[in-house]
Amino acid sequence: MSNIVSTPSLISQESSQKFSKQIHDLDSKTQTVDIINVRDSGKSSKTDNNHTDNQRHQSEQPDPPQRNSDYDYKSDGDRHQYDNEDENNQYENEVPLVDMETFGQLLEMDDDEEHSFSKSLTYDYFDQAVTTFSEMDVAVSNGDLITLSRKGHFLKGSSAALGLNQVKASCEKMQHYGNKKKSNGEGTLTEAEAMEKCKALLEKLKNEQKHSKAWLERFYEERST
């Protein structure tokens, strides 16, 4: 089967450039809620006219924002919770399983109702992902961070071309961890820290790939009937 990374050679340069521009991560928003907790001081105000019966407003952290997605697949891998490195975000970004804008651009390249072109690329990607995960498993066993970074970068491009947001985001983290960087590409990690994160992330990545694959398979099955 052809390699999904070579997709630009299968389509026009103009279509490829238009296609690649669609990749983006969706930011979730959190809101801050102030809860006022008023309690009776239990004491007479006669002894001190300046005494207040109300405690100061106490601010509580809000619950994580509820997922609002058009997709049916809601798994443990849907929400990125593996890293707490980004102090600027209490809750990591939630992204939908599939970016329909990007995937829609791929579908526009089909010239038949069976979506033969996009389907062939999608199933080539499935094969590629299986091979890449096997190589990552070996790299983890060997403590090979360089290979993990390289394979993360490799699969990131392939998954992004199909609009697989979650897989893409995790592959990007794998790329950074393999370079002993934090998930956002900044800071530094020890080799042991980086390998530990790569091991955990690989399992998360496999789970995201599993659900992405199920979504895509169902999409094409529904259109083949």
C-alpha cells in the first residue's frame, strides 16, 4: 500500500496546500465562578461596631467544562489529562476526535459517491499507524527517545492530513518528549522523565487511534450502503 506521508504526490500542489492549512486545535474555554459563603459570626455586634457578620467572598475552582461535541465517540482518551505541565491552563484543551473541516476538504477530492480516493488514503493510514505503533513499542523497550520523537513527528503529519485532532496532538507531545522537552516543546526533562511520559502517552495515543479508526470506519460503512 502507498504511504500516507506521500499524499502530496497523489494530489495537486494547490490542493495539498489548501488541505494542510485546515489543521488547527480547538481551544476549550473555562470560566471562573465566585461563590459567596456568608456565615453568621455567632457573636453580638455590640462589642465591636466594626465587626462584620459576613466572611470574605471565597472563590472556588469551577468544574471542568462539559464536553460539547457533534461526535458520538466519548472515551477516556477524549480528554487530554496526562500532563499538568502547562500552568496557564488548569484543564488541558479538549479537542473533538475528528476535525470535520479538514476531513471535509479531503472528501472534496473524491470524484465518486463511494469516496474511493479519501477511503484509500484513510485505510493506508490505518496500516501505517499499526506499523508505527509497533516501532514505538520497540523504541520504548529500548529506551530510544530519538526514535520515539521521530515516529511521533511522522505520525503527526499523517493523522493531521485526515483531521484526527487527538492523535495529532498526542503525536506532537511524543515528538517533544522524545527530545526531552515538556509537552509544549519548552523546558527540559531528564531522560528518565521523558521516557516515563512517552510510555504513558503511547498507551493514550493507541486508545485515541482506536476510536479515531472506529469513527472513520463507520463513516465509510454508512456511505457504502
